[in-house]
Amino acid sequence: MLNHWRARNFSLIRLGLNMAEQKRSLNRLANEKSSYLQQHAHNPVNWYAWTPDAFEKSRKENKPIFLSIGYSTCHWCHVMEHESFENNEIAKILNDHYVAIKVDREERPDVDQVYMKYLQSTEGGGGWPLSVWLTPQLQPFFAGTYFPPTSEHRYGRPGFKEILVKLNEAWSTKSNEIINGSKDSIEQLATIMDKRATTTENNSDLLTNTSIETCFAYFANDFDDDNGGFGTRPKFPQPVNFNFLLTHAALSHQAKGKADVAKLSIDMTQLTLKKMSLGGINDQLGKGFHRYSTDDLWHVPHFEKMLYDQGQIAVVLADTYSITKDELIGQTLRDLVSYVEHDLRHSKHGGFYCAEDADSLPTKNDTKKKEGAFYAWNYDELHKLLPENHADIFCYYYQCKKNGNVDPMQDPHDELKNQNVLITDGNHQATVEKFQLKNITELKEILSACHKILLNYRNENRPRPHRDEKFLASWNGLMISGLARAACVLQESKYTQLAEQAIHFIRTYLIDSSTKRLLRACYIDQKIHEIEYTELKVNGFLDDYAFVIQACIDLYETNLNEDLLIFAYDLQKQQDEFFWDSNKNRYFNTDGKDASIILRLSEDHDGAEPAPNAVSALNLLRLGHYFNDSSLHDRLQLLFKSYTRQLSKMPMTMPTMIRCFEMYTQGMNEIIIQSSNPEEIIQYIQTSYVPNKIIINLNKKTNHKLIQYNKELTSFIDDKTNEQTRIFLCRNFQCQLPVSSLKEFKEKFDPLILTY
């Protein structure tokens, strides 16, 4: 026993010395702007960023590269850092035998995509942290995700320390074989990717409606009828699927197709959104959606909050509300925007931050972070904080229990033991009857009072999760689209202003003043609140261009500011110049100018974010109509043809592209308005769900900049009518006779509107 305590004391002393040493020393990542890289600045590992200095050191010293890729709100990235990168023994092996490089996948998705593709092709899976070993020529020869520090640790995975030792031994004796093997692997991967991207030149047909029907049938069969969402746990929001379903419903309605198809599409979307709104995946106090649910019930989430989720979910909420007028969905949309405005937005500059972490310190006195600590509640804590007559009501409504409401199977690390994640079935009447309250209004007042007490306590007494204060062009674009749709369907001018300020942020800080290129990212110096950049600015990637162009079009349809369309059109020209693959007739993810990126890839499938090629297809479709530019439509047809094989065989993996194809085949509805008082007409159009529409306002008060590009619009202007209203409804540039009142317009437009 004495020896045990002596050993324990020596361990504590060593731990204290190690921690003190780490606090004193800073590696070169301290000079980086990325908060993920800065998180590793105190590691004893001699980290490099993805820089020529690191590559040169590897070549000069003939050392392999250990590449670690993650992001600042990644739970398992934190775990591996604490277990391995803060370990002096492991750090020494890395420093002696490898060149260690850290990459923020959000800052450099081009690096991440290459080596993730390698991992997926060799191991069949992926995730972060991404751990890859490279030759000095940057070619991978071994890869994995999270590794425990040693083989004796949990999860039955090989130990990081043992892997480092064995790979170093292999490099010392067989480096030439490893280099040749890695070169062959990359060549094989490039060949596979090239074959997948082979266009169907001999196929005279584009896609058929069979692909649309197959996509719909897949989602209908995979849907969870009880809880919403697709498949089983873990459950992700998957907004791209619901964007397709709602569009399919609307276009089926317009084509006078099967009514049950439209109804089922809406029902699947509405049920999922309502279940998510009431579940633990939605922060019931501070609002905003967590990343995903670890169970089928949307109860216990992975607690990080990502900007790209908020933006995409906002679009689906807005579109669903415009169809159903479901007030729970409308309120959830308002709550989501409120969260983003208050917690993910820079109040001075108007740009949106990337994310908030899942992990945080339970109290100000704790030193170890836990996942969900900021959001979960102990039963006794709730009764201590809330008025006695309110605590039982609150706990009943939100299903809080004495021993916690989290299934141990959803909490493998006991981080949520005896804790409650707020979830409700939304049944107000059952709570009213159980506690013999006057009515639902009284219950809502009690719950509202409890919300305020708990939210204030949470904000004042619990350390807030880390926020990644990086601004990405692509994710800001997604959020702007969400705000624009919310502004339309709720007719809320404040949301329009938030979107306009964010676009101004992009045009001010994410456009390179010398090259006029869109930039990937910028950062905030929190001491002086000024925008800053990495030493070498990174140009925007395909997703940055596609999502910002989409945001401009969406916001134009909210405020009808033609400058936004022209900005989008200019960005589209840049995108076509820098990213178009004229051999495969699709867009590359990168511009090919960075020699350190050994594969130039093209994204195919929708994932947590929509595939940028698919969003680009939607942009080409919409801009082609606004500018009457046949070259954009020609490029769109090439895109469809390029993806014919994949979309015919596996359309459910590309719902955004299928959605665009269905809009293309159904045809676009052009609405052209000439009126001195168009507000009521525009409001009616904006609050209706017609996804295949464009709207042009030829109000005499506007500057008509669009006419300088689209000369066809001059034929719609009739100065002789003076102040008379004229509204044209066209389909693929074929126009009906104009009408002169909202009532007459409704008679023509109402059959296009999907309602429920």
C-alpha cells in the first residue's frame, strides 16, 4: 500500500512538472490563426502547419511525415491530443523520427479530401482525427483515424505509440519500397477516380425520370415512420434529403402527378422537423441544433453546433413552414435564427463563426472537459434552481428523471451519468391535466419562466464551450441562404438585414483586393476586433464559390437588389475559369495551382453539406434564366451528362443534383413585375413555395442593371402604361399575357403553389 501511494505521488509530481513544462513551451503553431492549430500550440510535439518548410525538412532529413487532420470542435481530436500529443514519450518519438504536421480540415479542405479519399479507399471508412503517414513526396502509405496511445488502452484499436515505432522501423529498412508502393497507390487511386468521372459521351440521352422516382422510393423506404429521419442511429438531420423531397412534392403537384407522393414527401419532412424540434438535438434552452443524435429518438446528441447545420436546417424549416404553416416549425425557425444571431455572429462585422464545441468544463473550478456539460441537467440541480411548484412541472414536461434520462448505452464514457438532456413530446395538455393547471397558456408561462432561470444560470455559471472564431466563405453562404428563406416566408425584415450584413462581410473581407478572387477564410483578432488572415491567403475552393453564389441568388429573391445577381454572375465566371474540368465536364474542388495537393478531386455525393457540383448546377440553372445566358444552360447540360451514370445507378447519394434535374425538366417559372407598388405582389410570391421560380422586379425606381446583361427584359417595359401594374408569368421564356392586379395573378399562380 505504501509503495502504491509513493508511486502515485511520484506520478502526480511528474504530471505537475509535465503540465508546467507544457505551459512554459510553445511550438510554432502558436503563430497560426486557426484555433484548432492554436489548441495544439502547447503540445511537446514539434508541430508544423501545412507549409513548404515542413516538406523541405522531410525531404532534407529523409523523414516520413505524420499528418494529423481535425477541427477545433472535434471530440475525438481532443481525446487524441490529451492522450497522445500531450504525452512526452510519444512526442519524443514523433520529434525524433517524423515531421509532424497539423491541418485544420475546415481551413484546408483540399488537403483533407485527398488523404480522406486515400483512407476510404484502403480502409473503407473515415472520420476525424485523420491520421496519415506520408513520404517526403507527400504520398500516403498508412492511414487511420483515432488511435489510443498504446495497445493496452481501450477500444481494441492498435496503439499510436506502437504504430509510430513499427512504421519508423519499416522506414529505416524499406523506405524505397514504401515510396514506390505509395506512388503506386496514388496512381491507382487517381485511375479509379478518373474512371468514376468518365463521361458518357455516347449516351445521347440525359437522365430520365426513373432516377427521380428511384431517389424518392429510396427515401420513402428508409424513413423512420415513428421518429422521423432516415435509417437508425446515429441520426443526422440530412437537410439535402428534405430539400429534394419538398421540391419533388411541389413539382409533382405542378405536373398534376400522384397526390400521395406530394403528401408523403411533406409528411416525412414535417414529422422529422417536429421530432427534431422537440428532441435533445435541439437545445431547448439556448436553441440551435446539435450535430447529430446518437439514438433513434433525437434525444442524446453529439453536442457540437455547426454553422453549416444551422444554415441548411433553416432552409428546410422555412420551406416546410411556407407549405404547412405549422407554428412549431415556424417558432423553431425563429429560435434557430436567434441562436445564430446571438452566439455565432460577430456583432461588429456581421460575419458568422464556424462552430461551438461539444466539450466544456462542468464548472469554473473543474479542469477536465466533458461532452454535453454545458447543456445537461441534474435532477436535484433543477429542483434547487427552479421554484418548488415549477420544478416538478418542468421535469415532467422535459422527461427529466432522478437518476438521469440518458441511456448508458448512449454514454460510453459516463459523461452524462445522472444527467438529463431536455426532450419533450410537446403534449401540453397531458402536463396541464397532471398538475391541474388552468390551461395551456398557464403551462407555457411556467415553462417560459423556467427557461429564463436556467438559461441565465447556464450562461453565468457554466463555462461556455469553445467557439471556433473562424469565418468560412462557404458556411457563411449557407447561413445567408437560410436567413434569406426565413426572411421570405416569415416576412421578417430583420433576417434580411442579417443576411445583407453577412454578404457585405464576404464582399469586404473575403474578396482579395488584388486578385478579386474569393478567399476561403479569415479570422478575428479578439483583442482589437479586427479581421486578420493567414500569412499566405488561401483562395476559395469550389464549395466557397458555389455556396456564396447560391446565397447571392437567394438573398436577391428576398430584397431584389440586382447588385447581388451581378456579383453572383461575376463569381460564376471565376468559378468556370478556375475549376471547370473540360475533359470530364464537371468542376474540380480546387484550382490546381497548389503543388502540394497531389490529387485534384471532384466531389460527387451530398454529405453533411451538399455537393458543390450539385449546388453549382442549381446556380447555373437559375443564373441562366436571370441573365438569359445560354452558355450557362449548355454547361448545366454537360454537368448532367457527366453524372448520368452515377445518378442512374445511385441517385439517392446525390439528391441535390436530382433535385436540380427535376427542376430543369419541369421548367422554370419566370415572374416579371412592372408596378409602382409591387410590395404586396412580391410578398405573396415570397411566402409561397414554388421552388422552380425566378422573380424580376422592373419597378421604375430600380436601376435596371440586370437589363444591361439580359436585353430581352426591355420588351417587358412599357412606358406608355405609366403607373399601371403589369405582371408576366412565363415558363422557360414563353410568356402568358400580362395581368394587372394581384387577384388576376393569383388565378394564374395559385395552381403552381404547393400547400398542405
